Amino acid sequence: MAATRKRQALLEKMAEKKEKAIADFVERWQKKEMAKINKAMSRKK
């Protein structure tokens, strides 16, 4: 039983790390995209 709980805890930790990594990636990507959009908009002015 203890092994199952331990494995479950590790899986939960892994899932949390994965979610955080995805969130960080999305945030960086959004910043890049916004920079591109802002650049394109400022050229037209």
C-alpha cells in the first residue's frame, strides 16, 4: 500500500511540474507573440 501511495505522490508532483512548465512556456510564447503584434502595429503608424 505504501508503494502505491508513494507512486501516486510522485505522479502528482510530476503532473504539477508539467503544468508549471506548460504555463511558463505559454507565458513566454504569448509575450513573444505580443511583441510581434506590437512591432507590426507600430510600423504602420
